[in-house]
Amino acid sequence: MGQNLILNMNDKGFTVVAYNRTTSKVDSFLANEAKGTKVQGAHSIQELCAKLKTPRKIVLLVKAGPAVDSFIDQLIPYLEAGDIIIDGGNSHYPDSIRRTAELESKGFLFVGSGVSGGEEGARYGPSLMPGGSPAAWPHIKPIFQAAAAQVEGEPCCDWVGETGAGHYVKMVHNGIEYGDMQLIAEAYDILKRGLGLPESEIADIFLTWNKGVLDSFLIDITANILKFNDDDGQPMVTKILDAAGQKGTGKWTAIAALDAGMPVTLIGEAVFARCLSSIKAERVRASKVISGPQKEEFKGDKKQFIDDLEQALYASKIISYAQGFMLMRETAKEQKWNLNYAGIARMWRGGCIIKSVFLGDITSAYTKTSDLESLLFDDFFNKAVHKAQPGWRRIIAQAVLWGIPTPAFSTALAFFDGYRSEVVPANILQAQRDYFGAHTFRVVPGKENAKLKAGEDIHINWTGRGGNVSASTYSA
Ligand code: 6PG
């Protein structure tokens, strides 16, 4: 990825110095991929820093965690005030908050930048999400915006915000990526195990969807994956072990959502679906002793079913992004980041793993209303989700009858039904909490009486055996 980003920046007219602690890699890069370019090499950190113009702009692409701190420590002796260290790895945003403060206190500038798009994105235009020390932005803006993917003449890169905002937004991007991937996997499962379609036909369905509202990189690559056969003519995917890996950025998003008290359920389910997949041996044992419904052949209208599935995927995706943006809004409040949501959607329209036409619609929604409470309040998405609703419900109902798990589709619909409910059964939870632990409750305005007052924390003695003293309130 680092080599590709260097070549990309070189193409845009910038002179880049390449450094790797395994110096033979630098030599090999200069002799091969970078041959004939203006790229220079360095065999030591000292040489790297000596070759750079001030303020130095140093991009680190190393494994998230202690490796970043160790690299920064090695750089510092060779830097001058005002130099800029840019961490382009998948760092956890609290680390970027800390690094911004530490480096600024030493007179340097720090940028934690999300970089998405994999190796190809790095070479031909990634989505770049920089945040950190605002004073660094004017220096790196021309380079970053030139290297980034361009959509309709606009770069998929803009300043995200202070301290850890860039890495935070990249983390949410990755969480959404987990959700999109899980939704596609569930659609595949329904088509394969439910309708009994072969991979080649499923690929054709995905290719058709890729011309409509689901037009996206992930649908496109999944169609290509499904068409890819091994030497014996069997679809390669049928040979891949069904145990998903993960590096943790989806988990970070889910944890951040729990910490912020935001119902980002789809990303959570997507992470758990990977966890369930990875306990393969246990699932194999369970499959021998726990049976589900008898497999019944689908007798309905296949075309209608496939259209419903497209709508179910679309509606669930709308919910997932609505949840992701809710999370960013809440954290922005807490961290005092002034996030530009239209700008974030614009950065994600191209270059990154979740790039899609859909993100253009999100850009429009936030351009129209910058403080939009939820995507579901936007006319376009409100209409889309209403239109999708009947098919979405039919798909989940059928999957339940078949015994095919749809954690992401189902949680999206459950969120939708909860979100649009003026009344949810939390009154029961509150009563239970007060009954067993004197945790208090509040009354619905209009239901007050002499003892029950709206706005007051009330405890009642439900059994006559409990006391009248209520517990204090705290968050663990
Ligand atoms: C990107 C990706 C990338 C991520 C991989 C692997 O935006 O280019 O998000 O940063 O590391 O997709 O993630 P998992 O191993 O957790 O699936």
C-alpha cells in the first residue's frame, strides 16, 4: 500500500522519499516499480528526514498500535518544529487523540488519516480522511486532494476535524463496510440455500442490482467473486472455509456505539456474525444435534422474490448508514468535533471499499440539511424505505420459515420498527427495575396523580415488603 501511495503521489508531480526499515525493500522498489520516476530512497530515518523539505510531511503506513508510537519516537530526534507526522494506518482514534496532544506539546503537528481503498485505491486514488492538528491541513491539502480518488471533479478527501476525527470517521467507515459485507452475504445465502440458485446465477442477479440503487464496489466485486471458478470449474467461493477473519475495526465501532449509547445494531450484528462464523467446529457439532425446519421448495414468484430481496438489502443498508451517521453525530458532540456529514459522504463516494452511488444520495441529503437528525427524516430515504418495506418484511418472514439466519436484515427491520414507534415497552423494564432494585421510574406526562409527578424520579413499594428508599443513579 505504501509503495502504491508513493507512486500515486509521484504521478501527481510530488517528489517522494521512500523508506522501509528493511532497506533492501527500498532498493528493490527503486530498481523496479519506481524505476524512471522521481521517487528517491532513504536507508535510514536520518537520511529520510535530511532529504525532506520543511515543514516535513512524513506519512507512516505501519501496523496500528505500538509500532506507530515506536516509529514516531525514532523520527522525533530528526524533526524540527512545525514538521508534520501523518499516520495513515488503521489506528484506533483514542490513540490519534493522544498522539495529536503529545506531538503538539513538542511543537510538531500530527495528522491521523483514514486511508481506504486497499492497494488499488492507494495506487489510483484512495479515499483519504485526515484529522488532527488543523495547522497541518494547508500543507498537506494539495498533496492529499491530488492523490485521492476524484468523483465528478471533486476529491474524495477533505479535512475531517481535530484530534482523532479522521481515524474516528475511518473506523465508522470500516464498521459500515462490515455491515454492507454481511448484508451481501445474507442475500447470497438466501439465494443459494433458499432459492437453490447456483453461484453463476447469483452473480448475474448481483450484476443486475449493480445497475440500480445498490450500484457499489462491494456488489460489483461479489459478482466477480461468484463468477471466479477454480481449475476444476467449481466456483472458488464454495471452497473457501466459512470462518470470517477480522482485524478489529468493526468491533471498535460496535464498542464505540455501546459507549455512546447509540443503537448501531447492524454493525454490531455484522461483527457477531463473523464471531459466530469463526466457531466453526462448534457449529459443525451443533448441526448434527439441532435441526431446523424441513427444507421446502420455493413455490412463489421468483422474480418478485428477487426484487423483494433487492429492496430488503437496500432498506437495511439505509438503516445501517442512518445508524452510522447517528453514531458520528453523538461522538462529534462529545468530542466537540465539527463534522461535516455531507463532506464525509462525499469522501466515501469514491476510492474506498464502501464507495457507491448511494453515498451520492447521502451527500445530497446532508447538503440539503446539514444537521439532519437521521437519514430516515430525509424525503428521498424516507420514500425509499417506505417503498422497500413490504418486500423487506416478506424476505425476512420467508428466511425465518426456511431457518436461514439474517442477523443484519432482521436487526435493521427491528431498529426501523422500534425507531418509528412512539411507544416501546421500556415501561415494563422501568417497572421491573424499580420492583427489584428501587431504581425509580418517571411517569408519562398526563398520567400524574397526587403521588406520581411528571419529571420526578419515583419509587413505589410494589409488594408492600420493599422499602420506600430508592437507589442512587449511576452508570457503570
Ligand atoms: C479499507 C479497509 C481496510 C481494512 C480491511 C480489513 O478501507 O481499505 O477498510 O482498511 O483493513 O478491509 O478489515 P478486516 O480484516 O477487519 O475485515
